[in-house]
Amino acid sequence: MSEFFRVLGEVLNLQNLLMINIGVAVGTIVGAMPGLNKLIGITLLLPFTYKLDSLPAIMLLLGCYCAGSYGGSITAILINTPGTGAAMPTMIDGYPMAQQGRAGDALKAALVASTFGGIFSAACLAFLAPVISAFAKNFHSADYFSLCLFGLFLVVSISGDNVLKGLLMAGLGLLISTVGIDTMDGISRFMFGRVELLAGIPSICVMMGAFAVGNCYLKCFKRENSTMEMGVEYKKSTISSFRLIKENFFLLLRSSAIGAFIGAVPGTGGAIASYIGYNVQVSSAKSDEERKSYGKGNIKGVLAPESANNGVCGATLIPMLTLGIPGDNAVAVMGAALMLHGITPGPALFTENRFWVYCLMVGLFIVNIFMLVQGAAFVRAFANVARVPMTIMIPCILIICTVGGFTSRQYLFDLIIVFAFSVLGYVLRRCGYPLQPMTIGIVLGALCERNLRRALVISEGSISIFFTRPISLILLIVSFLSLFWPTIKRQINKRKKNKQNVAAQAG
């Protein structure tokens, strides 16, 4: 109990509370901007964490991460334009509610559901992470390699219809991670005479360029502008938060659990959880009349996707903190920020930095509470973010990324890296290549290579070690199934259809 109060005292100091509130405000604003997302918000905040201690830095990013998931619902409800992909299901019932003069009710429902899901996922992190960490201590080098492969293949399998493009991007990320000094043999690789690349290509610069700056190019060349008139007038809610939770407790609990389960799987995200949460809610309708009410302004159609969306947030930290594998791209950026502060995610984190981990867990609860407070107090002001034109937003993003790219290591060469990957990110997006496998490949590359080589040294060059260890074998089987399952499923459905056609012709 004394340790709990010590952790609580550390989290509730003035600096941490300030960072949490700044992160929540930035996350809500960025999430509410159509075309932007929490990943870009976290990337923009990265330069401001360099001079902070590790705990205030992660509190700033956590605030942005959680609030970014909620912020997308504001424009989805008010102007029928989701700020993030995860807010698209919210739009289905949220905007009709706003058209009916219930914009305040819809926004409050989104806020309450997001807070409920966030607190639920924080509880999952607090109770499940130590258990998984204890189990992960038994992992062998071969198991870690198979785990990395599982994370990569899972991201590839859900990154688009073209699996080959996903594999190529994952391979590109692994290739980029090999630049610099080989940590096992001390040999320099792919440096092209540039001493700035001795420590490799900074993942932060890659993500700033490929996601934030590359997204700016996309907006510029498409001549997109987020200046829109509000589709509906904002009206204050008439429903109490307590009543919303009381009447829909099981709905919120189920959707939050769906989000937490999906978030704990590396490579997934809030968009998948939102759609599943919404679909489960619609399919659980007790009557045809209730089922037909969805899409026409049913408040449960807002509660379900938003609680599932934010149920992802704490759960995505579980694989990163326990296994060193980011749950999604935004968490990958936070992992890179932690390593800059000397905090290495993985099983050892719970023994070497246990107090810090407990502070993070408590901080996640505090983040969600402040998200509720800020959302209730400033929802009308946040709603006006939709009127900010891209002609103002894009230059601000470019300036922050330029400063951030330089201050990460204070090398002008890093600005070249940011620019190069911004062009690469833009071209790849235009050609339909997913960026997620590349970023996860960069983050996992060093861990994957190191454990592959260690396992081969232990087995004296025999690959049988990956198939004789039970954990490694199971992970490899699941990895390949996740990669090829869409193809297998299409073939199964094709055969079933052929059989049905043959039976129909015979009849």
C-alpha cells in the first residue's frame, strides 16, 4: 500500500499533470482534424520530449494517444467527416443524432464511452502486463525471433488486400534497420561513408517524414482543405453521464473488452475494434425494429464503437512493455521515445524499472480522467477545430517536423533523412503500398536480427531450433496462418461455391 501511495504521489506532481493535460488537449485537437490522427499528433509532440524526464515525456505522449482516439468522433458527429479512421462507425449514428438536434447527446456519449473504454484498457494493462512479463522471461532467442516474425506477418496480413506489397514493405523496414554498426560483429553496414549513420537511421526521423510530412504532401497535391461549415448546430447534452453508464453498462463492458482483446494483438488498431464493436452491437439487437434503428440516430451506435476504440489504447501497450513489440504505429513511436530516454521495453522492464512501470499504469488511469474533464469542459471549443484551414495547419506541421528532426540528435543530416522518407512515404502511398509494415519492420528489425543470429549460434547453424521449441513452433504456425489465411479462405469459399453450382445443375 505504501508503494501505491508513492507511485500516486510521483504521478500527481505538477509537471506530470501539466504534461497529461497538454497531451490530452493536443490529441483531441489533432484527432478532430480530418485527415490527421493520433500517430501524427504523437510525432509532432516528440521534439518536446527530448529535454523531459522519461515519465513526464511518456505522460505527454499517452495523453495525446488516448485523446486522439476520442477526438475523431467530434467531426464525425458534427460534420459527417471522421477525424480518424476509427471514428467512421461513430459517424453512422452520430451524425443522424446531430441532425435531429441531439449533437450534445452524441458528443457526450462518445466522450463517456471513450473514457469507459480507456479505463477498462488501463485495468487490463495493470493486471495482465505483469503476468505476461513473467511468462516472457522464459522466452529463448528462437522464441523471440518467432514472436517478431508473428508481429510482422500480422501487420502484413491486415495492411491491405495485396499481401505481396505488405511483405515488400516489411522487408524494406528490416533492410533499413540494418544500416549502421552491426552490434554482434562491430562491422559497419550500408553507411555509404556517412558517419552520421553509425548508430543507424533514427526511427523517429523515418516516422516524422513518412507519416507527418508525407501526409502534408498528400494534402497539398490533392488540394484538400479542412475548412468546412458545421453541418449542424451544437446543442448541449440533456443526458447525464451516470445515466448513460447505468443504462448501457453491459454494452460498454462488452465493447471495451473487444477493444482490449484486439489492441493486445500486435499490428491491429482502433479502426478494426470500432467496426467489430459496432457490428456486434447491431447483431445483438433483440428485434428487427431495434436493428433498423441503427444508422438513424441510435445512441448505442455511438457508445459501442467509441468504447471499443479507446479500449484498444491501454491494451496496445501490453505487447510493447512486456515483449518489446509495438501494438501499433503510434505505440512504436512511443517505444522509440522511451529508448531515447534509456527505457528499454521488454520483460526486464518489470524488474529493472518496476516503479516506473507502475507510474505509467497509474498515469494511464489519470489520463482518461482528465480526458473526461477536458472533453466535458471544452467540447464546444474542440468542435471548432474543424474550421482550421489546411493552409495554416500544414506549415505548422512542417516547421515542427523540421525542428524535431534536427533536435533528435542535432545533426543536419537527419533533416535529409526526414525529407527523403517524406518523399518515399508520399510515393508509396500514391502507389498503394502500406506504410505500417515498414515502420514495424524498422522497430523490430534489430531485435529480430539479433535473436535470429543468437539462436543460430546456439544451434550451430541448424534452423531446427525454431521448430523444436514449442513456443517458437506455435508462433511460426500462427504467423504463417495469419499471413495466408485470406488466400486459404478465398479458396475454401471458391470450392464451396463450385460444389453448390454443381449441385444446383445436377438438381
